[in-house]
Amino acid sequence: MKLTLLLGCAALVSQVTLSQSSVKIKHSSSSVKMKYPALVQALTKENTYNPVFPEKLTYYASHREMQMDGILFSFSDMPLKAKNKGNTPDVTFVIEASGITNVQFKGIRNEGNAYALDYTYNFPCRLLIKDAALQTLYSFDVFTGSEEHSILYIKSTPKYNTMMYSPVYFGTEKEAREFQTGNKDISRYIERYAMLAAYKKVAIMMTALYTDYSERRSMVCAFIPDAGGVAEYSKLNTAADQLKQAYSLLDAGNTAEADKVLQSAKAVFQQQSDVKKMTDYNLAWASVLTGDAKTALELYKLHEPTSNGLAAYGWNDLYAMAQLENTRNQLRNTIKK
């Protein structure tokens, strides 16, 4: 396993009644500090770097015009110890993007007595890493040209990522329709949103490549507090105990043993069960901890929308972990080539 985890237990518990049965499920949470080693090398304060940003986009004629519209790279999201210095830097990172393409209006969506404009778009973007001689070392896809993105355009979207932004939807379908047909700047605002999203991902990628860092997450486990003598529930609780045991093993740095325990628990959670929300919840955590971010994200999409309380809180942290693991895997695969 690629992660080193330091575990601190917390006595957080939630309870929910599952729709599949009358079995009551509880969730226990542990505060976990995850340490991620730099995938290339950890830059120090003795190193220097230089960023190069796009000169123009489809709806922006210059980099200065982008800056004036608040399209700014957030260096605070990229905690490199190296200094941002333009003269003969050790590392230059170049963000290549020519602009938004294929903007498509998909219709008006009802968001519960409020309305939003549903759009899709493409935004190809690459990250190039160059050495001190400006020779390209790596080339990473931030977003591929074929990757379709979606955005729910709301009334306050033009102020996205500003101090004045707060989510404000259209009050009626008529208002949304009139805005969509009468506003010629929608594509420009979508491009602004797309570039800011690309900058955010680049910051995550640069951090993963050149920083040893850690972050704290909550790892959650679902269990049945009263198995009632039912053999299946006792078996599921034993597997849940294994999941918590794996957290402790990871905390001790025993990743090999933790992986064995996780695989054993995972096999149980994969079996057919009448408490599927519980088994899927634990399967998602066992999956992300064994490098299977794909399964974890599939289960997140299936169950997170109907979750609440500590269960929902855990899903959010699991989603962030799975997305980060996907990004790190993408970077690893490119570096190995």
C-alpha cells in the first residue's frame, strides 16, 4: 500500500434504520492522519520553481484579462517548500490550455423549487514538468479533450470563487429560460469555472509530485450493535471488527498485515446481504484502503445521496480519499513510462 496512516480514535457514533430491514446500524469514526510521500521528490526551501500559465483561452484574449476576471492560480493550495522564483528555476511547470470547446445546453433542471441551467463542455488541459534546462520531464493530462464535464449554471455562477459568491438559483423555470436565451456571456463564465477547476487540480498534482504532506480524514465503520443471535449479522460484525483492526495495523505501520486483514473483510462485505447499505459502506472503505478507488466511488454514487449524519460525513471523506488516490495513480503510471 502507498499510504502511511496514523490513527487516532474518536468516539463518534451515529444510528440509522435501513430500508431493507429493521436492523439498526451504527457507525463509529476514527480520526486518521494520512501521510503521502512525494511521487518524484520533496522540494526543499533551497529549491526554486516557476509556473507558466495559458496566454489566452477561447473567451479570454490574454492572461491579464483572465487575471482581471479573477482566474487566478491559488498558490495556497500547493504547499511547496520551494520558492517561486523565475530565474533558472529547478522546476518549471507549464499549464497548457487553449480554451473551452463543445459547450452544450442540456436543458433546465428542477432542483427542488429552484432551477438551474444544465450544461456540458470539454476543456483539454495538460501539465508539463520541465527541468532546469527547460527539458520536458513529464506530461500529464489534467483533463483530456474527450472528457465531458457538466455544470449546473445558476444565477450566481458569474461570481463563483469570489467573496461575493453564494449559491443563488433561478426562482422559476421562466426566469431560467429567459436568462439562457438572453445572456451571451454564459460560455465565458463556464470557461472561467473550467480554468479555475483546472488550476485546482494542478495544485493537487504538483503537491503530490513534489511535497511530503499529510492530511487528516475520518475513517468510518458500520456495525450492528445487536446481532440478535443471527449468524449472518455476527459474521458481518466480525468483518467490521477486522476493518477497525486494519485501521490500527495501519497506524502501527504494518501495511502488509493490514492488507491481509482488509482483503479478508472485503470478501465478507462482497457477499449477498439483506443489510446491503451496511456491507457496501464497509466495502467502500476496504476498497479505497486496498487501492480500489473505482469500486469505492461506484458505491459512493450509489449510497451517498440517501445518507445522513455520520454516515454521510464518512462518505464525503471517502470520496476525497478515492479522488486523490485516482490522481496519484494517474501520476504514478505516467512517471513509470
